[in-house]
Amino acid sequence: MATERLVVVSPNWLGDAIMALPALADLRRHYPASHLAVAARGSVAPLFTMVAGVDEVVTLPGRGGIRGVTSWRRDAATLAAGRFDAALLLPNSFATALTAARAGIAERWGYATDWRGRLLTRPVPRPRAALHQGAYYQALTAALGVSPGPLHARVWPNRDRARDVLREIGLDVDEPIAVFAPGAAYGRAKQWLPERFAELAHLLIEQRGWSVVMVGAPADRAACQEVAFHLRRGYGGQARATGSNRLNRLIDFSGKTDLATLAGILAVASAVVANDSGAMHLAGAVGTRVIAPFGATNELRTSPLLAGPEAPAAAILTHPVFCRPCMLRECPIDHRCMRGITAERAFQSLP
């Protein structure tokens, strides 16, 4: 059967969606004449407007995760309208396979997980070996006969728009800017300590003269406020005594960017310091130097992919303790995996 209209159903999380880009690039090379669409949740869909080779972005109106059990009908109607003849299902859920089947898509490809094998026309066993998430998605497409290419993820943001936004908040875009992403949706166990971010901000502002912009979703505002609090508490008195403006050079921009603007800001930064999060993966995909403290999660599975062979390698910071990677949302003891990563070490990792 000819694959003239192929839709890829994206993972629901930004980081996972970015780690799926190598597999998407493989599909583009394998099906050069096909119409290649990506279907994604509204929170992730704008990513694919910045990815080369995508012909169409379909925004799914339903909700992901367990909530997909009740919203799959709206997703099915949306996919049915696209008249696709094949679908690659990157989420492993039963609801995703049911949605594609009810949408009338004749060919449905994906991992045989979550009791959905009978809903797939080409079910693929999950790899037994532990793989980087990007390689995990490529293993699926490889099992479908698609030759794997390099494990790179490239996103093309609008840098000029980002520079305009930064100018509007009073930054000189011709001077070095560091971007901090101190939040993480998975839980606090993934987050480097706010006081470490504050100490690093102090080092950057005082020793290098850089400005620091904090970014994140609205849910990350609390983490950003903690960083500002620790900078104020630790160095505020010194700033008043010396007349330094360091507190004014730490700008909290969390909750104020859409995905496209965030990508642009990360792209024009001199460096990005981020926990294991969507912002970390996005920074790697736009080609910026990334400094990423890893604690609860496994850097061998979710380290940021490079934008290409010319992109700077990420600096992955870990502290060896017996309990990591624990994959817990909250640390039940003293967060020693993150406490052991110093601000000075992160500072020395910056370009």
C-alpha cells in the first residue's frame, strides 16, 4: 500500500517530542514524496512548525495521559478529517491506538504496549535494551524498515523576534545573556537547588558581567522566585553597599513566553542552565550550549540531543551517590545528588 499521507502522533511532553525528532527526520528521508503531518497536543504542536520537513501540523483537541480515555473521540474526528492512510503512534497508550483506529486510518504502526497490539496493523515489540529516548523512537522506525540517521534534533526558531522581546524588557542583546530554567514538571527531585542557581547567577553577573533571564511555564514561577530570593538574601546587602545592579540583571521571565518565543530566547543565549526538562531539550535542539544538572533522572536516557554535528556538546553535571538515578518525583532523604553539584562547577562549564 502506498503511503501518500502519513501522520506521526507526537508524544505529549515537550522533551519527549524533541527526542522524537531524529525518528521524524528518518521518516522524512524514507518517504520523500509523502505528505508528512504531525499530530500533537496544543502545548507541543508549535514545536513542529519550527522543524524542517513537516508539511502539516495537526493540533489535537483532546487531552493526553489518562484524560485521553474520555477525549479520544474529538482526536479521532480531527485525524479522520486529514484522510491519512498511515499513522506512526509514538505514545504507547491504548487510547492513542484506539483514536487512530476510529479515525479510519488503515495503517497503524507503533510499539505493542498497553494491550493495544490488536489495534495496530504493524505492532513492534519494545526494545529490551535500555536506550536513550531518542534511540528508542528510532528503534521503532527502524523496525518498520526505515534506516536510522544521526541522533540529532534540530529546531529552527525566529531569533530576530526573540531579540526584539529581550530588548523590550531592557536587555542589550549584543551582550552575553545566560538563560536559567530552574523548574521541572516531573518534580522537585529533578531540580538543582535554587540557592545553587542564585550562586551561579552571582558569579555570572559579578565576574563576567552577564545578564541572566529565568524562563519556564507558569508552574515554574515558584522555582524562579526562590532563585531571586536566594540571590537577594545572599548578596542583596553587598549590592546595596557597593551600588551594584546585580539584582536588576536577574530577570524573571517565567510564564511570559509561548513555545516559539522561548525557543528563540534559548537560541540567542550564550548558554542555558536547565534541569532535565523540556527547556533543556529545546535549548539543545536550537544549538545553544547547555549545562544540565542531573539528579533523580538518568542522563544516559534523557540527556539533550545536539542540533547537529557542529553544535556544542552539553555539559552534564552529576554527583555520584548510591541512590541515583532513583526516578522519584520527591527525594525522601536529603537531595544529596543535587546538593553535591556546586555552582562553581557549573560556572567552569560555561563557554
